[in-house]
Amino acid sequence: MPQIAKVAVAAATYAIDKPYDYLIPQGTDIAVGMRVLAPFGRGNRVSEGVVLALGQGVPDKPIKPIRSVVDREPVITDREIRLALWMRERYFCTFYDAIRTILPAAVWYSYREMWSLTGEPLPEDLSEREAAACRLLQDGPMERDDLCAALGETGSRVLSVLKKRGILQMEPQGSRKVQDRVVQIACLALEPEEALERMERKKKSAARQYDAVAFLAKYGDAVVQELCYYTGVSRQGIRSLERAGLVSLRSQEEYRISRRDYDAAAEEITLNDEQQRAYDEILAQCRDGRPGVTLLQGVTGSGKTLVYIRLAQTLLAQGRSVMILVPEIALTPQMMARFSAYFGDQVALLHSGLRLTERYDQWKRIRRGEAHIVLGTRSAVFAPLENLGLIILDEEQESSYESENPPCYHARDIAKYRCFRENARLLLGSATPTVETAYYARRGDYQLALLRRRYNAHRMPRVILADMRRELRDGNAGCISRELARELEGCPDAQIVVGDGARLCYNTLTEQGITLKMAPEHLRMQSAWGVARQALALAQAGQTLSPAQLVPVYHRLSQAERERLEREQAAQTPHPQ
């Protein structure tokens, strides 16, 4: 009975996006999750596809056969297929768009159309251009773009005509963006004593080969490139040793991961009463085996990260994996330093700032079960972790968790889906959660854990609220309240003004006798991260800054608030009759 595969085709648009039936050629080894090349559409243009299901049956109409299989093993699991189908319905994208988002860019192929002669006798009624195309292909296959450039404007039409007549054929030739890095490992094929004894006679005539054997006898094995570097032996010399039966060579895959040294050291974690209470509550929710969402709302500096680390330690000891998402790439070094101090090589890092090869190798580590903790930005939510126990979304209120490119997914939604499908707990951490999250927590749909105090009893900053409407009624039409002006007048040091309204604030405040200075031009429009980066540069140059010097002070109302006050003032102003 014929074997039939249901395939999601990359060339299908959303309107016609569905599984298509294709005939599996006899002798073809195929499995669900593999990519294939199959003809699609009336023109039978070869398109890439993913096998969604396999079956047997007699089709009620002729179906097209699969041209070739791209992968030797499945690149996506059943779990990822279900996720892609869910994303298709939620974000109105094609199945293939969802799969491209889930998988790293390094696993995808780029294809070229290679044209060649079919071997059929050439007819005599060929036109001049058609005959020219056949002559060009007599020496071997050519790429479509090269053929069209040689044939001129009508090149595409000529190729199409020759293909229909069975004179030419086209085969897609694919190449993956990133290949696996494979190195050769050399080791002794004999016992060290026997190998050295056999090389003793050649100690002078083949001194470098002897050194190579002595090196392997001492250290066991070595990468061929390193062996050549340390002993001076050539690759030809190593091959001679292999032919003599003294050395054996094997291929081994090597990860391309930048090893970064982090200064953070693992310290004993001591939780305060609030942290311990939050930890116990969240851990109990993780252990009950039911999926759910918890909001960990803690003030800035309350020690949410310590709770994350303690939870990760406990779940890892139970054989479960953990995912930690942060909103910005700039936050990953700090978090990676802290988690690496406690978990070492069990932590994998995923974000778009890594090189394509590094990101691919980190993904392979996760897929193979060599890393059980994933730290990264938005796209890390698709990491292929097995036995998922907890997903942490730190600073969940940040808008950067939502993708701006189609499919426009939100990492929180993907994390919630994965938790409910894999019986895991989603932990949303924030000092200022979104209105949506706060509403669900208050209604009881989300569990709530609170951290009201700073870690180690650090004092909270003093907050002063100024009613600018009252200021306006009392005759202060400026953008600075009188209370803020008094606070600034009492500052012994000059205040630095930054931001898009820096010049306006500088002019307004200096007129009131307040000592100010403008920030340098290259810092005036910087974000908080930009200012912190400059502060780090000063610190590295030996110019230390106190924490108080880095605390932002807002000197004016927002643009929306100023416009509202202007409208109210205009409404109160009597119009001349």
C-alpha cells in the first residue's frame, strides 16, 4: 500500500496553508519532523516542506511524489509542531512562518536552481536562443541567474520552454547557513610503551613524529591541529603514523561557544522572611504538578533574583529544567554571571547578540540535554528544554517581550502555552506589573507572592507628590513645582540636566537661581542604559561614582500632562466679546 506524507509547504500562503498529501517514494527513509523538497502548484516548483504526519492508503486522485529528503533526522518534535499549529491560529501566520520562528536560523537552507541537460537528443527545430542555452549546459549544470544573464532578457522564457519539452531539468541545490564544526582527534592505536618502543629507532630520523607519539603517550589524545602546533609535526607526518598503525584518527564535533569569565562567585544564599515565604509558596505550586501562573511582585532591590536562583537549585535537583527570560540583551551578562556561579556549564545562553554559530551550538546543547537552564531574551522561550518545570519572565512589564516582526508573538503568551502543555509553572517577576497581570492576580486567576521590603533592610527612596494643578491655581505657570525648586536649591552639588527637554528645563531653573549644568551633547539624549555605560567607562578609568549620582531626577512633567494643563488653562481663560 502506498506511503503518504502530510506536508506543510513553505510556498503556501495563509489562505491556502494546510497539510498537503504527497507520495513517499519506495525506499525513502522518512519521519515526522523531517524537511523535504516537494513540487507545489501548477508549475510544480520545488518547495521546502515539513512532514507533519505519515500514513498509508490509496489516494482517490493522483498525488505528487516527494522529490528528496533534506534532513537525516527530525529537526522539530511533536511538541514543537503543536506549538506551531497554535501560533498559526493565534497570530494569523502560516505554519512555516511559525516553524521558522521556533527553530534557529542556522538550521535553515538556502536553495539555488541548478539547470542541466536531461540527456535526451536535441531536436532540430530549436531556436537560436534555445540552442545557445543547450551549448552553455554541455559542460555541466549552471545556476539559473548565470544562465539568464548569458541568454539575455528572454532567458527565463527559454528555460521554461526547454523544460516543458523535456530537454532541460532543474534541481534545487541547498546549503545550510551554518555547518557543524568537526575536528580530528588523534590518539595512540597501541599501548604507550609499545608505541614509544617502536618509534625509538626513528628518534633521530623522525624526531617530530617521535615527539608527537610521546605527547600522545603523556596526554592521551589531542586535536590534530593542536598536536601539530605543540610538537611541530606536519599533518602528513600524522597520516604516516596512522598508516604505520601507531596513531588512530577520529572525527569529533566541537561547540563554537565563547568562554567568558565572570567575576561573580557563588555565595551562600540566605533568604529573609519575605523571600523565604515567597519561595515556599512558589515551590509548593511547582510541586503540585498542575500548570499555573504566579506573579512575584517585589519592590526594586527586594531580591527577586535570589528567589529565582533558589527555585532553580531545587527544581534542578528534582530533575526538572528552568528557563529565565530577561527583556534586554544588556541584562544577560549580569544574570549569566550570577547563574553561572551556581550552575556552571548547565546554563545555556540564547539571544540575538550571539554569533550565528554560537547560537546554533547552544541550541544543540539544549536539544541534546547537556544544558538544563536556559537564560536569554524573548526568542529563548522556544528553547527545546525537556522536562520543563519553571519559566521565569523577569521584568514582565517590558514591551520588548513582544516581537515586532511577523509573527508578532508575545513571549508571555508562548511561555503560558508551554507551561500549560508541559505542566510547568510560569513565574512573572516585576516591581511594576502590567495592568493585565495585576488584574488577573487580584482576581485570583494568577497566584500572588509579595516582596514589600528591600533586601538587607535597605531604605526605600522618599517620594514627594506635587499637585501641578494647585501650583497653576496659585500662580506658578512654570513646569517646576515650588517644592521641587526648594529641594534643588538645597542641593550642594550642581544638577546635570539630560533628556529631550534639557534645554527648556535648564533655562527655566537657572532663571530661579538654581545651579545647573547641561549634560554633554553625546550624553544628553541617552537612555538609562547609555548613561550607565558611560558611568561604567568612568569607573574603569578610576573615576568612581556614588549611587546617588546615578539616581535619575525628573525635572518636568510629561508632554501629555503639560498639554492637558494648557487645555485646562485655555478653557478657564475668558474669551473677549
